[in-house]
Amino acid sequence: MTTTTPEGSAPAPGARLADLFERGLAAPICLTWELTYACNLSCAHCLSSSGRRDPRELSTAEAKAVIDELQAMQVFYVNIGGGEPTVRPDFWELLDYATAHRVGVKFSTNGVRITPQAARRLAADDYVDVQISLDGATAEVNDALRGPGSYDTAVRAMRNLADAGMANFKLSVVCTRHNIPQMDAFKALADTYGAQLRLTRLRPSGRGADVWDDLHPAPGQQRELYDWLVAHGENVLTGDSFFHLSAYGRALPGLNLCGAGRVVCLIDPVGDVYACPFAIHDDFLAGSVRGPGGFARVWRESELFRDLRAPQTGGACASCTFYDTCKGGCMAAKFFTGLPLDGPDPECVRGHGEALLAERPADRAGIPAPSADHSHRTARAARRGPVPVTLTRHRPPDRPPVSACAEDPLAGLRAP
């Protein structure tokens, strides 16, 4: 993809890449595309509140039309997610269509459909990368968030990929206060299967809004994670999730800025385009691929995206010594915790976010909620109610790997 601004001009000589990206590009470097909200799991922190399929989701023909647009825009690759993308009946057809049109695919999966045969198919395609989601280096920690048997399912998928000869697939971990002590164990687990460790930040998005207060790393753990990333960051992917930690003093590897609407965005299962995968809310809705001009017009002409690409003042953070490295932190994290977008990140390592969090009303009145909830009907606790997160015993070896959903990942997803 040729690097240009949205207006098509080339970067000025000597311009910093980060400065160019802040103004936006003519096409996203990559984008996240949630193919379906259907999922066999009900992870407590799911960013899209997935579970049940939305009957309005893009058809196969519509999805292929989006892929055609991405090819024409020279998008490097697309991050496919959900939900669990592999339960969509045309998943393999769309994957093959994308790679045949030179659009690389990285997709995240809980591993439920990564059989030995599927693993061999994936390993044979140079345009495909796979991310196996696992949020505990042990079954006890992982299954407390992702559901009984999900650890074994993920490990089995990694074993199948390794046996198929697929190198450098990803072990993707959302960092919580329960798994921060397991960073070395995650790295060892990834190394065992020839995978690359990828760490991402827990955001208060989707069902994550219900559990964020209880699950996000404590201040001391933020420092522990930062020190670990400084020591291992060259060999660990973060997707620029932790640029707010750079205020400890040394910038972490990566772009270190919020790319929402500038270099990344989200297409949801029904074709709506949002500025960020973690900001599924009407305030961050830029348009629809079903509208006139399709995705390209949304990316290039959306008023929201134009606003995000305008020079930022920094607001309350502008006077901070570390603003140039942390850029005020994560837009979605601020929005869904009720903090001002021009203020500090709720996990600001200088402590400014904690003071604002403490001022929120006890009933959290006025704090934005995600726009949609696709959770399984029986899986979600009352909104904003207490969410118990307990460690569970390892399942007996004669139990099926993901309850009934191992045989039918759509079990429980169909309307009654």
C-alpha cells in the first residue's frame, strides 16, 4: 500500500511516521472485521458481547464485495474476529476468497474448529495467520473467564497447528489481574508450540464493561507488566495496546498512539463501521459498508474519521511530561469508564485516572453502555451487577472439551 494522507499527498521529507499516521491514511493499514456475533463461548470480558448470531449480518456476496474493496484500496490485511468466526458457515469460503485476492487474513479463534484437517489447510496458505485466544496459562485461570473446557480446546488447537507445521501463529492473551503473574508461563507455552505471544489490554468494552473494575490490572501489576514488556517486548506482540504504560519513562516497541479512524477501524457483522474495535457505540459509528460508496467512502469521507484525524490538543494531559509518549491513553477505555475523552486514561500510570474514577457516582449513572448485547440469553448477569470471577477445578479428562458446543458450536445460539 502506498503511504499517503487521505487527500492523496505524499508525506513531507523528514516527517515522523507517527505524525503521518495521526493525520490518517488513504486506506487503513489493517482493519478488524467481526464476521459474526455467534459464539460457542460466553467469555466474561467479550469486547463485542458476542453469543447469538445477528440475522442481519452481511451475506456471502456482501462480504465478498467488501473484500473486493479492500483489495482495490491495497489494505495490507484484515483481522477477522467475532464472535467465533469459524462457526459462520461460509467462513472458509470467505477466507479463500480474501487470500485469492491478495488480502491477508489474521483471524482470532477459541480453537473449537481447528481440527487437524483445518490446521493443515491453514498451514498451507501463506496469506493466513491464526490467533488462538487464551486468557490463563492454566485451566483454572483461563476457564474462570472463558468457560469450562476452553483451556483444553485452545491447547488442542495449538497442538494441531504445530503438528501441521504452521510456524509463528499467535497465542493471544488479554491481560487481567489474574494472569499478570503468568507472563513467563504464557511465553513458555507459546514457545512449546512454536507460537508467538501476543498481549492485549483489557478494555471496558462489551461485557468487559461489567467486569473491568474487578479484572483490570492493579497499579502495581501495571508496573510489573511494563517491566516485563521492556525485557521481552522485542519478541512479544502488543498491537500498541499498552502505549499508556510508556509514561513510566521508556516508550514500548510499536507505534504508541491510538490508531482509531486513522490507521485502523472496525466493520461489524451487519456492516456498520466503527472507529475502533473497542468502541462499539453510536458515538463512534462512522457509517455502513451497505451505504452508497461502500467502505471506501466511509473511510475517506466520514465526518467522525475527519475529526479523529484533526490535530489533537491533548486536553488535560497536554501539560504532562509524558504526553508525547502516552498521547492521553485509550479513547475506548476513557469513554466506557465515564471519563472525558480529553482527559487521562483510567489506568494512567501517574495516578490521574484513579482520582477521576473515584469521583464517579456510586450507581455509575451517566456512564455510557455498549450499544448492543448479543450475549446468550442465560449467560449474562444483570448489567453493572457484581460479576463473580472464581477459579475452577480442572475438568475431568472424560468430559467433552467445550460442553455440548464442541459437537455443535451453534448450540444455544438459535432463536427459540
